Amino acid sequence: MQIKNKQRIAIMVVIGIAVILGVLILKTEKPSDLASEHADHAGHTETSMETAADERPKHGEAGHNHEKDHLPLVTDAHEQQHSSQAKELVKGPHGGKLFTQDGYGVEVTIFEQNVAPEFRVYTYQDGRPLDPDASSIHIQLERLGSEPQTFNFSKENDYLRGNAVVVEPHSFEVNITAKHKNKTYQFNYDQVEARVKITDKQLKLNSIEVLTAGPAKIKTTLHLQGEVKLNADKRVYIVPRVGGVVESVAANAGDKVHKGQVLASISSQSIADIRSELLAAQKRVELARSTYKREKQLWEEKISAEQDYLQAQNDLQSAEINTARIKQKLGSLGAGVSSKGLAKYEIRSPIDGVVTSKNISQGKVVSEFENIFEVADLSSVWVEMNIYAKDINTVKVGQQVTIKATAFDAKALGTIAYMGAFVGAESRTAMARVVLNNSSRTWLPGLPVNIDLISDEVEVPLAVSIEGIQTLRDWTVVFGRYGEFFEARPILLGRRDESHAEVLQGFNAGDKYAAGNSFLIKADIGKAGATHDH
């Protein structure tokens, strides 16, 4: 009995050991499967991250990334996806994209060396070049915001050449239809560049303004160069009316002076002679007046003859006339009777202004023909500009101009006051002048300036805001808005003013584009680093 019990215990122990081993085996295999499954999931996630950028959690959902709504903007996921696809495309012998089916091959290239970009297609059979005439090729391009464009091909050398220019940017869906030996082949691929995806929320957060292209009034502006000059009507040259020796100088160049202010003093023998003559004439007047009074009294008392009275009256009048003549002579010389000496001659400023030139110093001998001071009233200045012959009929007296300093930030409005009557023989230009108020002393003579003259205002059928115009590569572009995408559109510009520019080519009326803060889109496209893939 005891033997049977021992056998049962042994059997149960064996069974228990077997169960334990089985559990251990299951546990070691299950983690292996999970690890493999996790690895597969991770691999799937890694390969699909780029194509799922727009599937991230929305606002309010778990795992929302708030940084996504702010610049740097999220690069277009579609572009990333197709960039990876483009890398997977097989390159042909000519560096183009090679497509093959049932032994038939088509290589598509965009050629732009010394020519406008054009499609060139090479065909193959079993890897060997085919005669281009043996195939009929058509390519259809589909761009954002545009109608599909179809290219037909004709033989040229060893390839088929497209019949139209492939305009920039080279961002489109390409559908290829090829016919060879009564069999039709279809190929397609996507190519994306100069494109970025921005949501409405991102637009708002980054203050990117979106406008619609359309008609606008553009002011035709003539850009001229000029120079600030002294107002010759308010500039005086001061010369001494008599020669002499400079005793003192009371003003220097750059000093502000007032009308009547003494600028210098001269000791002049000529003035001394005239003043001496005046003193003698004044004494003669006093004597003649005394004689006249006496003779008049004697004549009235019947003591002397009337003839003596009349002679005394005549002598007094002659003396007074001579005195007045000498005073007038001193006045014409700018001198009067001086209490500080007969020879002292004071030179005074005839106007309020600034001393712009000084050619006098103490002890110097000056003549009556020498220019010793120049005083100018700088409350107004002249701005003179040269008008080329082709623009003479555009410029008229009375037209308003905007004057801008080239050396610092200053701007003023003025009106053309004078237009030259002839064209210079050497310069072939005419001179126009603006009288500019300068009460603030901003416009210094000699300052170079730029002048904008609005000659006309015209309405153009298509224009965009100046803020929306950017440079990308060697293009002038606006960034067109297509759904949630912005894509560069190279444009050709015409007339422009400070707010709008006329679009001659590359954009359509009614198309939306980025205006204010459009440089943020340019920066984001630059960060994306989209290649110019051909």
C-alpha cells in the first residue's frame, strides 16, 4: 500500500514538473512575439511619420503639441512624402526619371541649360535606346490653382522635345501617356518644391495677411536726384563801402545774426574825412543861421537893406543843403556820426540769418570791392534737380514732389516752383527747382536728396501688395494660397508705387496670396530645403 502511495506521489511530481516547464516555455515565447510585434509597429510608425503630420491630435485631444501652431511653420507633409517617393524613382542614363513596363521604358527630364526649361523624353526597349519616332508621348501637368497643361512632343536628335516651356516652380503632378506598337502605357509621379502647408490657425497666430490679387490704382512716380542749395533770393554778400583797416570782428561763420547786428568794425580814413566835412558843414549851418536871424531882425527894424537879409537867407539854405548832402553820403556808405571816433566804420548785417562765409580778420586791410561776409536766411532753401530730356514734358510747375534725405531719415513735401528754359549742352538735362520750407533747419545746403515726383495715376488690371513680393532663388515671387498650402509663384512686375506693383505675368486676378509677414513663409520654405529636382 505504501508502495502504491509512493508511486502516486512520484507521478504527481512528474506531472507538476511538466506543467511548470510548459508554463516557462510559453512565457519565453510570448515576449519574443511581443517584441517582434512592437518592432513591426515601430517600423511602421517610422516610415509613416512624415506622411501623417496632419493626423496629429487636434486641440483638446491628448498629446496636443502647442508648438505646432507657431513658427517655425510645419513643412508640408505632402512635400516630404513625395520627396521620399522621388528618391525611390529610378534614374535613367540622362539623369531623368525612368519608368518601365513590359520591357518598354520612358525617361523624362527637364532640360534648362542655356534654354528655357523644357521636357525631353528618351525611350527604350529592353534597356536599349529606341528611335524617338517609334513612340507617341503626351504629358499632362496639374498644378495647384491652375488648369491642367498638356505637352505634345516631336523628335529632335535622339529625344522627344516638349512644345512648351515648363514654367517655375517645378511643382506638379505629372501624368505620362506613351504609345508604342499600338500599345498604351501610363506613368505618373509627383514633384513638389517651394511649397509649405499652413493652417488658418497658424496664419492667425503668426499674423500672416492674405489678400486677393486684382485691379489697383498705381501712381506713376519719376525718381530724381537733387541737392539742397541756399535760397539765392535770401542770401546777401556784405562788402565794405569804403576801404580801411579791420579793428575788430564780432561774428564768425555759422553764427546766427540779426538785422542791424554789428559784424565788424573798420578804421577808415575816407569815413574820417567825410565826418570831418560834416562837422564843418554843421558849423557853417550854425553860423549861417545866426547871421540870418540878425539880418532878418535888422531888416524888420528898417535898419539894414532887404538885400542883406535875402543874402543871409540864401547862405543858410546853402549850408543846410551841403550838410544834408554830406549826411546822405554817410548814409549811403552805411555810416553815421560816431561818438567813438571819426574813422570808425561799423559793418552791420542787413538781414536775419546765418553767417555762411567770412573773409575778414583783425588788422587786415580791406577794400571797398572785397566780399567779407555772406549771410543767408536758412528758413527756406532751394532743392534743385536735373531732369533728363526724355522726362522734360512730364515735369510741370506746380507739381508736388516728395523729397527724402539720403544720409538720414527725413522727408518733406514741396512744389516745383521753377522749370529751366533750356537744356544743358553737355549734361543734356534741364534744371527744376523747389522752394522748401526749412524752419526746422533740417535741410542743410549741399545735402544730396532723392526726389519722387508723381506724374500720373493709372488703374492697372492686376496688382499685388508690395509687402507680398519676395525673392526666392533668382525669382521675384508671391506666395499663392491654395487651400492650406502656400506655393511660390514667380511673377513679372510692371509699374509700381509705395503700396502696389503691377503684375504682367505669372499670377491671375482673384488668386489669393500672402501679403503682410510673407517673409515668414519664405523662411519656412528655406528651412524645408526642398530641392529643385528635375
